[in-house]
Amino acid sequence: MIPSQVELREALVKKQGEEVVSKLEKATVAICGCGGLGSNIAVNLARAGVGKLILIDFDCVDITNLQRQQYKANQVGLPKAEALASNLKEIAPYLEIETHVARIGEDNAISLVGEADVVCEAFDDAEAKALLTNMVLEFNGGQPAEKQKYLVAASGMAGFGSANDIKTRRVTKRFYLCGDGVNDVDKCFGLLAPRVMACAAHQALTVIRLICGMEE
Amino acid sequence: MIKVNGIDIEADGTVFAGKSVADYLATTNYDCKRIAVELNEDIVPKAKYAETLLKDGDSVEVVSFVGGG
């Protein structure tokens, strides 16, 4: 039997405290890219009790994704944003989810991330990462402080190097960057679940900390 | 002194004060499609690299993304 919303909230308060739970349940986070980074960030945030997730990905689940992404073998071929939403609902049935099966570009980035308080850049393509980063930070430039969004991006998690090389860095007040900063998937063979998940965990923790007002 | 990613880029005597962000980037190997540039904690819009001039005391951060996710 699925626990009630009240029971699940009480359980969260036991582990995270009333103040944190209260802040997280009011927050909206956009996950841009639902692959190795995004699907793992989303699972972490759903478990932590974030109120609303906006899932954005144009792609479908591929058999090569199963090795590190939060999908099941019977979901191969389904749109990632929708498959992930379905998996998150099993974990956190009262989570509010908005899905967009869409490719993020200059024309739609800001409208897709909508009212999100925090935007997670979770793409695999370096140019897409830079594009979203520039779009969100340029958007902030024209907004009063209370309307500005935090951006939590990732760069460098390929290969077989130590997870200890993966770090979170505050670049500016609204821009945080996770990863080893170096290991490019195009130059460094391998994408391993634990290393990608370590980077996703850095991003998810940074999101939670920022929502709770803990800046680096 | 003008710092980029914490390093003084004028340490070798090259003067960047009065030159633009685009001028500085042209002296580097950065791929402009993969970067975000912050000047004193604010993003430099992509369209303003050529008109944003550097001055003494500036602190620049160039974030260069690598692929994978």
C-alpha cells in the first residue's frame, strides 16, 4: 500500500528536519537533460521532497543508457522525460512533475525552465551546456534578485578517474559548477554509473543547499 | 593586474587593459561555443564580448565545458 502524503512528509521531517522539508516542498527545479546526470539528480530531488520538477529532454531511452541512467529495460524506446516521470511517481507519488519532450535551444530555453528556482544543466553535449548556461545567466542579468535563478551545471565526469576529483565550485553567486572540469567524453573513454552519479549527487546536493539558503 | 581564472594574464607584460573580452579570447585556445565568461561576478553576454572592455583590477572567469552526462 502506498503511504499517505502526511506519512511521507513525517518520514522526511524525521531525516531532514521541518525547516528543510518546508523549504524543499515549495521549490521548483528544472532538470535540463534526463540522461546520466539528469535522471540521477531527479531521483535524489524526488526522494528529498522537492515540490515540483520540470523534466526536459528530446530523446528516447536507448539500450546503452541502462548502464548509468534511471530507466528500466522495458522502457527502451520511450521518451526519457515521460519514462522518468513515471519512475519518479513510483518513488514519490505526490511529487508534482511537468514534462517537456523538447530540445532546448535559444528560442525556448527560458520558457521551458519556466518558474524554476533552480535550473540543473544536465546535458551531455558541451555546446548545449554552454548555451543553457549563457541563456540562464543572461536572463538573470535583466531580473531583480528575487526573480533570478540559480544554475547548477556539470562539466567533466567521463573516464575511470577517482571520484575524489569531482568537486562543486561556486563560479558566481548564481552559478555553481560540478565535475572534474577536465575529462571530456570525446577524449576520454568511458562513462561509468558511479562517476556520473557522483557528479549528479554533487549537483543534487548543491540544489538542496541553495534552496535552503546555504551558499558556498 | 587583470586576473583570468585566478591567474594574472598581464604578468608577462602584455597589456589587456582597454582591450575587449573578445581580444583576450583571441589569444587563447578556448572554443567560443563551449564557454561562459563572467566578469566581476556577472555574465558577459555572448553578443557583448567585443564591446566589453577589460580594466585594471578586473577578475574574469572563463568556464569551458567538456562533454559527458
